[in-house]
Amino acid sequence: MNRPLRHRSGVAVALVAIATGAEAAEIPAAERRSDYELMAPELRRMQDDDSANPGMLWVLDGEAEWQRKDGSAGKSCADCHGEAAHRMKGVATRYPSFDQRLGRPIDLEGRINDCRTRHQGAELLPIESKELLSLTAYVTRQSQGLPISVGDDAATLPFVTAGQAIFQQRQGQLNLSCAQCHDDNWGQRLAGAVIPQAHPTEYPLYRLEWQSLGSLPRQLRNCLTGMRAAPYAYGAPEIIELELFLGRRARGLTLETPAVRP
């Protein structure tokens, strides 16, 4: 569904047109779809072919990381969890999830680092590092094709609501909200690219623009920069709340990591 977005000149004019339009309306559940459906056929073929999908290089590295012993405990992920194909199947569909010990939600990258420090006695893996992205991609790969099932239990719901408020909040010099692009104007074109619905079915993903694998927080920060708003720090509560709301918004859509995007 490609509805050309009319603008006079450049991306800024198009963004201003979106920003001054009507307030966003949530996409009906029956109309929600992965960004995959809006991509060009050649990119779909690249994603679908494991031998052509560059994200698979990180998955393979993640498999090696899964087996690597680390930290003062001298343990690997496999020593605690066993075979990932069995023990990690379905795990990524539930993240971010509420952590009772921490009293707040945590995303999958945070869970991996939490396991490293508490159970392996290892150092935190740096955000967006090859090792953390690889492990996250490998774990998420075990849930490929399974539906997202982020919860909305009593403990989690306040954080979902906070994430929804951020998604709908106008921000930055362009006075633009996430919802105005991704709820009201999905399927239209902005600087030649199709505006997606922004469901987190594909992360970590390989983005051609980055020539690398990247996380959902990286993409959220990029979007905020594009809105000319100050991006939240990696690991900030607002980032986790946005991730949580987007996961809840995408319930029922299936994971496709490692995805390929323009």
C-alpha cells in the first residue's frame, strides 16, 4: 500500500505536513502488519535467504558466544540454559518483560547482561557491541516465526501506558509524534522511502543504511534525532517503556530476526 506523500521540497516539508495534520489514530488490529510487507521484493528475497542475509553473520557469532565460557564463574550461557534451540524458543517473544527483582521492565539485551553479571561473574557487554548484538540475535532467532506475546499484567501495564504516552507525545523542533508518522501516515512515502507501521518484529536487524546489525533502541534514537528531538540515552526508562509499548502494540505479529531493512 503506497500512497505518495505530496510535498513541495525535501524531507523537512513532508515532516512538517505530517506534524500539522490531525492527531493520530491507532491502527486497527486487523490492519497491523510487519514492515516486511512494505519492502521491495529484492529486499524480501535477501531477508528470506539465509545465505544472502547479512544478519546471519551475527547469528552465527551469537551461537559461538552462547558456548563461550566467561567471567569468574567460568560458565557459558549453554552451561546454564542448555541447547538454545529448545530452551530459548519463545523467550524473545515476551520481551521487554517485568522483572520482579528490579521492580521494572527489562529488555532482552538487559536480561543478557543481567545474566552475565549475576550468574557468570562477567562484565557487562557494551550497548550495541558486536557481542551483545550477536547474542541477542541468536537468542531471538530461536523464536523466529512465533507471535509476539508481550504482556499487560498489573505490574507491566503502568509501563506500557507510559510508553504509549511517549509514542503519542509531540517532540522536537518539528513538533512531531511517533504516532503521527507510524499510525496515521504509514504506507505513504517520505523522501522515497515507505513509512512503516513500526512494529518491532525484526530486531536486532541488518539495516542497509547502517551496513551493520542494530537494536531497536538504536532505531528509536535515530527516529528522535530525525524529529529534531533529544534522543533518550541507551537503557533510559523512556527507551524501555517505548520498547514495551511497541511490543504490546505488535502482539500477534511474528518475529523475523534477523530481518533486513533499507
